[in-house]
Amino acid sequence: MSFDDEPGHGGSDAGHADDRYSTLGGTRQTRTRMPETPGDPYGSTRRQPRNTRSLVMVVGVVVLLVAAIAFANRGGDDTPSTTDPASGPGPAARATGATGTKPVAGKQGGIASGFAHDEQGAQSAAANYAVALGSDGMFKSSTRGDIVRATHDPAVVDGLLGKLDQAYTSAFFKNVGLNDDGSTPAGLTFVSRTVPVGTKVIQQDGASATVEAWCTGLVGLAGTGSTKPVTQTWFTITEKLKWTEGDWKIESSSQTEGPTPVSGDNRASTADEIAKAVQGYGGFTYAR
């Protein structure tokens, strides 16, 4: 959800230029943070980032095609909010949880569509779009256009596809371990998956919504002899959605690293085990 010779694109937000994790299909790298003290497992000092950058960090900047969005007052739903006396009035954070509403039945290019015109629908759209844009289909010219068209506002699609075509070069494919045309080397399985852990609405009204999706991702090549083993990353995607043509679509998006939990003590699986798992387990349609 990263290499020195990846193609670069400019953006108006300098912070995104250093983002090593991106929404639009690409490589991500893991960092391990060791605890500073027994009482602080997360620690306060972090390792310096590597000099390599993620291609999809660059692609994430490309998605910022809208310079500004007019924010209206956040829309509410029937869930009551509480206030913190110490901080004054304001909506309290609400955990992501099941509501009983069934996932959408519509599909566009194999991606869920037809989301409800409310906060729940915006969260469901953001989660499903994060999955699609973090998939291995973004590495294939035959499916990349379909994914972008199914997830984005039609007004930004053509410009974004042009930038993506410039980003996915033979040099980039080589650096992620793929063949020059983006195909997977014989005997290996290319893995690129984004898995939303939770979503949160930052702003929502009748015409727009801003949703954060906290995600974990898997990326790499699985199989005997792989030099790019599958690794896990954690990141948060912020999607600015627009209600257009009867559905929520992405107008722009950005991505930041974390929150990242402390790694557990699980034994790392073999390359073959990972390859079989990826081939055997499909993805989900997400609903709030």
C-alpha cells in the first residue's frame, strides 16, 4: 500500500512527497521499532527512514488533483455523541463497528459500487476503494484503467491515468522484482493487498465526505528464490469523496504511515505458504 530510480511527480503538498506508503498499487516497506523502555513498548524514538522512496508514494501525490474542497459542517446520523468537559463541546470519536446493513450489491469493473448517500456509505466506499487501489491489478495496464474509472470522480480520471502511465515504467517493474512488462516471473506469486482495519468520517455533507481508512498492507514476491519477500506495512489513507452520478467517488487522496502496532511473536511463514495463502484466500466487500 520503493526505490531510488522510481519516476517522480510534483504535488502541492510537500508532506506527501515523503510518504513512503501509497494508496495506488505499489511497494511498501516495513520498519521495526524497538521499545525504549520496558514500560513503553512503542517508544518515542523512531528509526530514520531509508533513502529509498515508494513509487506509490509518488502516485499518491498524483491523486491530489483537486487543490481545495469546500468543507461544510459535518453531517450527523442517529448515533448520539458525547462531549468531553475538559475540551469543551464537540463530537466524540466513534469506533468502527457492524451496523447490520448489508454490503452493496452493485459492481463496477469488479469493484463494489452503489453506496448509500450517508456516512455509512461513504465509509464503505472508502474501504472498498482502498482495497482496489492497493491491489496487484494496478500494476497491469489491462486493469489499471478499469480500477481508476470505477473508484474516481470522472472529472479527474483522464489526468490521473496519464500520470500513472508515466509512473509504471519497466525500470520500476524491475525494481519491484517484476518483468519489464509488469508480469510476474515464472514460479513466483506477486502480492499486493490492502486490508482496511477501520474507518472514520472526518467531514460529511450531502455533496462531499472526507474519510480516513486505517489499513495494513502486504506486498512482495512469494515463492522459492524470491529476492523481494512479502512484507507487512501499516498506513492511514485519507480519501476526499464526492457524490457524483449517484455514488461516492474519490476526488483526491493522501496517505500517511501508521498507526503501527508492535510486531507479535508469530513465526514467519515460508514463501510457498504465503503463495498458497494468497492464491487460496480471496478479498472482501466492505460495509460499515
